[in-house]
Amino acid sequence: MTAAAPAAARAAAGAPSRGDPLPDSVAWPAPDTAVLRARPLRTGADPAGLPRFADATWHLQAAHPDVHAVAATLRWDRFPEPLTAAFKAFALAALDHPYPVDPTVGRRGERPAVTTLALWVRDLRVFARWLHERGITRLCRSPPATCTPTVATSPRWPARPSAREACWPRCAPCGPTAPTSPSPRG
């Protein structure tokens, strides 16, 4: 297979090649997409009051099993505006789908708890600000170095390994150059 073959395959599939400009628009979830649509809700939760993708605040208490626990609230107004939709899409995917299969990592559940997701989002907000400070306004435009151990060990990058692990496998611009293990700090 020649080096041009993968690019030709991507072009035939309608996908941009690595040298092609990226599309200017992305098909984000509809603004009225229910955020907790794939989660079991605790008894008494009002489905009409569930957060929607376009909401600036996502209250996730209805998906927390303990009615007395102070559960997660995601505040999207704290993210840099150009990156908010991308990080909302990540959070929605984490709410909708199970963990990726990884036989080397033990998991207590099929998917992250809403409180775990809140910690990930809090840590990813630091990453979003870091990108924004460097003029990166779209994740798909960030350089592959964005997810290198150098960045991940900076004082502003989350110290918890779980936050780094949550980002790295889902960080589309990194592709195969993403680190395969957490930094030594974790």
C-alpha cells in the first residue's frame, strides 16, 4: 500500500485528508437534546425538567442514585466560548456511552458516575482555557503536541490521572501521537 492510499481512501469516504482544510461547520447535537437521555433516573425525577444540550448549566442530580447527595452540576459558562460545544459534546458522549473496553483498567461500573464526569469537566476546563490562551478555538485545529506529556505535566494540567485518561483517548486531534500512559506525575 502506498502512502497516497490512505489519503485516497479518506477522500473516497468524503473525509478530509490530513492536508485538506477542515470543514467550517460541525453537526453538534440539537439544542433540545436531552442530556440524561441514556441514564437511569432516580424515582421522582421529572423528565420535563432535565437539562438540554444548549443549556448553560446541566444539573445532573436526577441521574445520581442518592437523593440526599449533592450531585454534579456542569457550568458551561466557565468554558471559553469557542470551545464550549466541543466539550459539551464530550460530556454528552460520556453520559450516553459506556467506558471503552480496556482489559488493563478495572472499572467499578459500565459508565462514569455523574460525579466522576463533573470532576473530568472541571479538569478539562483548565485544558480548554489553556487552548484558548494559545489562540486555539477548535479542538480539531489544535496541534498534535497539545496532548503530549509536556503539556500534561504543566502546572495547569489536571493532576488526577483519571482526568488525563478521560481526555487522551477522546482527544481527536492527537490521534496516534497521544501518550499511551499517564505522565509520571499521576
